Amino acid sequence: MGTMTLFHSPLSPFVRKVMVVLHETGQLDRVSLQAVNVSPLSGDEQLNQGNPIGKIPALRLADGSVLHDSRVICEYLDLQHVGEPLLPREGSARWRRMTLASQADAIMDASVSSRYESFLRPEDKRWDDWLEAQAGKIRRSLANLEQEHLAELASGFDLAAIGVACALGYLDLRQPGFGWRERQPGLAAWYAEVAKRPSMIATAPVA
Ligand SMILES: N[C@@H](CCC(=O)N[C@@H](CS)C(=O)NCC(=O)O)C(=O)O
């Protein structure tokens, strides 16, 4: 039984990022999971008390305080272990990696909002142009990863790489026909390798 509690859902890519960090840094036994089922239309009272925005992940610490969102939680956890840091602590590399991590989060944001648009919104109110705009963000981001960040991604499975891997995993889960592997073969090869890591296998979402 861990001293911290993670508000958790197995399909959330943001939650997965935190879970992968816990695996990679050997901190799994410090955290108990509290299952919640949230969407923009249905919240969880206990979660709302800790995170008024009502989103997961949120991490309740031993003193009762709650950390959110996933970036803050991942950075917190990265300061709690003795292994190699998952983000450079200083210098220009820190800002580059954080920006890459933020790009991964943005891919997840676009994928999660597309999911809400196509699944939650009543059919007669759906807006194809808006969905296409989200897909455009994802396509541009993946093309940029392929063209400019492959070497960086391959340099270590840190917070940025973990974010990209979780974003791709979520895209495969929700939009299996997106076709990114044909357009980004280098990224596909990188992902095929990192998907074999025990942390990624243990947290793989099953719809
Ligand atoms: N920026 C947040 C995004 C988290 C997020 O969007 N979580 C989704 C689940 S994948 C959620 O809780 N949705 C409920 C809602 O939008 O109210 C983070 O990095 O943690």
C-alpha cells in the first residue's frame, strides 16, 4: 500500500505517462491507484476536491495535498528517485526536452479532444472541420518529430520520450486508421523498440 494515491484510469495517456515514470524509476510501490471514470461531462467528487479542474492524473501526497497535472506529477516523481534524472536539471537541454515533452502532451490533447468530439458529442452537433483541424495538429507534430527529433528521442527514454511513446500509443488505441507509420517510418521504428520496454508493456491500454 503506497503512501501516495494516484487518481487513475487505464486508458488515459496522461495517466499512462505517470505510470511509465513510476515503472522506470522504481517507485511503483509508493503509490496506490484510485480508479476514477471521468469525462468533461461527468466528474468525480473526490477528484474535484483535490483538482478543481476534475482531470486525471492527480496525485495525492502523504500529507493530503494534491499535485496536478501530469507534467507537475512527472517532475515531482523525477525528483524523488536516485537514478538518472528523466529531464536535464539545467541548461538549454532542459528547455529543449521540456518543449518536446510539451509537444507530446499537445498530441495527446488533440487526440483526447477528438475522442470527446466523436464519442461524447451528440451526432447532430459534431463538427468535421474541427476534427480535421485536430488531426492536422497531430499530423504536423508527427512530421516534425520525424524530421527533427528522431536522434533526440533515441538518446534516452526520458520524460519527453515517454510522452511521445504514450501519445503514439493513445493514437493507435483511438484512431488505429490514422496511418502515421507509413508517413513517419523512422518514428515507427523508434516506437516499435520502446514499446517493448517492460514499463510500456505493463501500462499498454486495452480498449
Ligand atoms: N493537461 C492535463 C490533461 C489531462 C486530461 O486531459 N485528462 C483527461 C483524461 S485523458 C481528463 O481527465 N478528462 C476529463 C475532463 O476533461 O474533464 C495533464 O497533463 O494531466
